[in-house]
Amino acid sequence: MVAADSAVGAACVAHFLSEGAAVTALASSSDHPGPERRQAVELVAASGGAAELYDVDFGDVDALRAIARELGPIRALVNAHFALHVAGVRETPMTVWSEAIRTNLLDPVASTQAFVPNLEQGRPSSIGHVGSVDGLLGNPLVAAYPTTKGCACAVDTVSAGELAPARHPSQLRGARWSCREHGGRTD
């Protein structure tokens, strides 16, 4: 679980643990831990050994690869990166655009690059990127967020095209997509 210290990431860790999964949670090595990070730390501590937590710079592929080497085969990679700033195109500062591009697009690519070898060892395996309906439809109130999540959708498509041939033929294009927003669910 990458970005376990985001609101969505912490919720995913809680859900996976409630389903009995063993979870490796990766949290940002940021100097500014928020309530979501505390929640992730508490979930891991309360897991009775079913979860472990690593601090890492999500953009540092070498650091992610070091963790990947330590873990060995895995069955799933879930990227829950999340950067949202409430502002339209005109009002969003370039620094916010840069943060959104790094967090919502480049960091998931870095973790995918780092963990693909582990996923190939743990077949059948899956990669999940937590996206947003806003990434597909846009939202003028939060311009940088849907723009970068929409780009992440394109990365999913090209990744599937690249990685699917390495899979067993029965697993080609066998993705199941879920979108959760405001407590609702669409499969």
C-alpha cells in the first residue's frame, strides 16, 4: 500500500487489514505528519504483525527498489497518492501544479517501476491506482487534481498494454475497476 499516509491510503490499509490481508504500508518520509499518517501508524501498530510500515520518499525509485528487494514477491500494489488543492486553473499557483503532477502522477509511476519485478514473482498479481471520477470528467473547482488523475488513467492504460503480455493469457486485460466517492460505489 503506497501512500498509506493519505486519507484514502489509510482507509485502504484499514480495509485490507479488516479482510485479513497482510499489508506493507509505505508512508511519505515528509517532516510534516498529519492525522492520516498517525492513523496509518496506529493501524500498523494494532495489526498484531499483519502490517508493517516503511518511510520513503515516493519519488525516489532507488529507495522504493530497496524496499521492494527486501519484500520479495507481492500479490498487489495499490497506489493511493493524493494531492488536492481547491482552486480553478487561473487561481492555482504553479507550485501547486508541480506538487499535483509529482504526487498524483509521477510518484505512482515511480512505485510501479520499483515493484513490477515483485509483482511478476507473485502471480497472479495486480496493480491498482486509486483514481477519481474527477480524473475522467474533470472538475473546475479543483483544476490540478482531475488533470493529474486523468493523466494517471492514461498511465494505467499504457502500463496494462506493456505489462499484460508478461501475464498468463487467462489474466490479460482482466482488470476490475472500482470507484468510491462520498461513500458510494460503482463497479
